[in-house]
Amino acid sequence: MAGTQAWRHALTGFAPRCIHEIVPYVLQPRYKQGYDPHPLMSSTLSHRFTHLISLKLSTMRYPTWMHSLSAYLLIFAFGIQCKAIPSPSAAGSPLEFKSAAAQKYMVPRKLPLMDFLLPQTYAGLLKLSEKPDETEQLFFWFVPTENLAAQRNLALWTNGGPGCSSLLGAFQENGPIMWKRGSPKATLNPNSWSRVSHMLYLEHPVNVGFSTGKVVINNEKQVADYMFKFLTNFLKIFPELNSANFYQTNVFASDGCITGESYAGMYLSYTANLIYTRQSELALKLQGVLFIDAVLSPSVFQEDVPIYPFVKLHQDIFKLSPTFMKELETAHKTCGYADYLEKFLKYPAPGKFPDISKVWVILPHSYVVSQRLTLPSSLCISGTSNIYNKDRGVDPLFSKHTYLDRPDVRKALNVANAPPWVGCSESKTIFPDNDSSPDPSGKVLPNVIAKSKRTIVAHGKFDGRLPIQGISLGLQSMTWAGKQGFTKPIDVDFKVDGKSLGNFRTERGLTYVQVSEAGHMIPQDAPVAALAIFEYLLGNRASL
């Protein structure tokens, strides 16, 4: 079974409780052998549900940050490229991190349940302040590359959520370790991003994963401030990455990046913007950004407007009842979404986009009607609670995991006494009253594009959480470098080793890549494509 038949089989080969009322999180092409329990997940849940996303069916409109959850494997992701200068020894051997502080973070090369050795890695909690009343600590896992030609690269990866751990991406997407379905053991990941860069996985904001603290996060300014503090203190422990002595001559220059998924589009847009504002204070020179299936635009663009066309396109997979499909179609038209897509998703952009949210004022009850475009996850999985709202049900993707809470694993990662680990935090300290920051596409992202060497937005064509028409609409509404949207369609062939993996277009410093046969987590679904995109960010590839 190959191509579309493979991922269709993956979706239709099981019988969820609401077979007529589901939408897959990702139309996952690689699961043609079935959904086996995943070794990182609780044994009470089957991996078959990890790629389901519910459509919202509620008279209450949930804030963007609650229903734009990141995938447990890189989240809608984006990256920030930084520049650091290693010591001259990097020319002939891998960097060695010799500070006494770094030695305290060393991780055994052989982790529990693994029968292979990793390169020397470093992990633990990093305190952000010496003030006694500021107790915030962020957990990191630093994976240096052994590739001599890649010593110049440093990449920071973060998952989204908000509230999801970046260790999900490290263990199940682009890290050195990859789990095989149905196996209690891990294998080395042949498409690990650590092949071409030092990788730094960061659990944030405070109270995500092993990270701890008392602060309440209300907006992206706080997120960016803590990220900046972390990077500053991280370089004190690993001064070999510090660019202070070598940046001006560009000798042994080290390129780095910050990468992430989904809601990380919010996190890292604001973080990149802050780094550019305070660049002189940081011994890493930011170069560019990569967003993967990211939250970058208003939620109405990315979730509401495109969901009916997505469901209709894949109706042979969803098998929704004709009655319900008619309801979705009616809502799509009543709310003005059908006309909006037809008029404005064009190349070049037809002009400034009107505020589609005004339809809620113009059309009586349309606010409620629009919610018929989605279903609560409680329809699919009963008896469980959502990580943000216990009354809504849960996508098991975010259920409690077990491997990272094993005592021997916690000891190896230098967090033996940390609170219990969960994939996505239910902490009320993370946007308790919603994220008050505007979406990045207004001013923040255009500014980041202007100051970056490369900015990339990559999106999986099978993403059911953030359908691809939504991000396309959002980008066409955005103005950067003096013009609105892309002037030409996204139709340039994206190839790796002669095989077409999608389409792309580059204009005015922004590259938009549409990845075929990939969903919300491109590094997992299409690892070869993801690695190629990452290398393009680093400058290893002249073009996609």
C-alpha cells in the first residue's frame, strides 16, 4: 500500500467511539502498519488516537491558545537562527565543554532501555536568576553534534501547546532518538537534526515538563524575556559557544537556530523580535527563523475558515454523516467563510483583507453557528480530561507519558527531585486568562523577516488541526518588505534527491513550504523533507 492509500488505511483501520464525528489531527501516511501503543505513552492508551483532533462544537468560543495545541512532536515549528563562535579547535575536532558547571549537567551516554550510545549530552534545570525570590528554572537537553563540518551550528528547539514539552520533539521527531511502533526500545534516528547542528531542547514556559517556578505567564513578552535570560545563562555554562572573541573576524563562525512547532509560532516570533532588539547583549547572533505548522495568524484564518474545505476534501476518510456535512456547509457559507476564501486566497493578494470576525456582529447567531465547524474532543474520548479544560475531553496525544518519569531516566537527566513529568502541562500559571499578545503576523513577524537572513514557514498538507488553507490565507493577508502576500502561487517543486516532497515559494526573504504527505509534525511524518528544510535554514542548501 503506497501513497494516499497508505494514510487512508491508517485512518480507516480502526473504529473510534465517534467514527462519524472525528477529524484526524494529522493524516499520517507512515502508520500503514496500524496504531501500536507508543513506549512513551501511558499503557492505557493506544497510539491509534494520537493523531485525532476534534472539531469544536460548542456555543463557547475557546481562545486561540487553548485549541491551537502543539503536537507532541514539534509543534508547529519554527526556528531562529543564531550565530555563535566556537573555539579554533572546532576546525579539527568536536567542541569540548570543559567548564565545571557543564560537568554537572553531563548525561550518561547510554540511557535506560536503550542498547546504543549517544554522544555526550547535557541536561538539567538551569536557574534564571540569583535572586532568592526568583526561583524559576528551565529544563534543557543539549545534544552536541559529532559532525566536524557542523560545529558552527547551534539550534534551539521548542514545542508549543502552549504548555507542551520539547522533549516530545527530542524523543519523537528530530532528536537523536526515535521510537519504533510496538517496541519498548528506541533506535538511533537516521534523520536527527543533530547530524547537522548542535541541538538544544528547552522546556518552557515555566512549569512545562521538568521546568519549575512561581511566575504566572500572561503574554509573549514574558515568554521572550525568560527565553532571553535562559540563553544568556546557558552561554555562561557553555562558554565554548560564546561568540565574543571571534565574531568580528567570522573565523570558525557558528550558525545556530531556534526551532519549534505549532504554538511555538507565538513564542519564537516574539523571542526572535526581542533578540534582534537586544542583540548586543547576547553572544549569539540571530540569523533566521523556521516555523513548522505554526500559529502565526488570527485563529479565524487558521482554524475556522479552512476547516470545512479540509473535511470535504477528505470526506472519504472522515465518513461524516450527510446531515452533519450539510450543517458544516451551511455554517461555512452563513459565516461568510466560503466567499472569503474564494475572494482573498489568491496570488497576488487582491488587497487588504476585511476583518472576517465582524461577521459575528453582522449575522445574528453566527458566532454560535461557526462553532458547528468543529467538535469537542469529548465526543471522541469520554472519561478523560483536557489538559486545559477538563470538561472538554482530551486528545490522548497529550496524555501522561511514562518513560521520562522513570526514576532511572530522571536521574540520568539530572532531575531526580523534579516534579512529575507530563507531556503537556495543566498548570494554571501558563496563560490563565489567555495569551494577551496579538498574533505575530501584524507587526512582530514582518519585523523578524526584515532582520533575518532566512525565514521559513513549513506546513504539512494533511494537518487537520491547522489546515493548510488557513496559514496560506494568513500569509496572503500579511504585509512584509513593503508588499502584501506572495505575488505568485506556491508551486515551485520541492525536491530531495530527485523526489518531489512538496511545493514552495520564496519572496522578499520569506520561504513558504507546503510539505506533501505530512501533517502537523513534519519532522515525524516527513523526516527527510524536514531535515532538508532545516539544512536550508542553516545555509547548507542553497535552495529547496
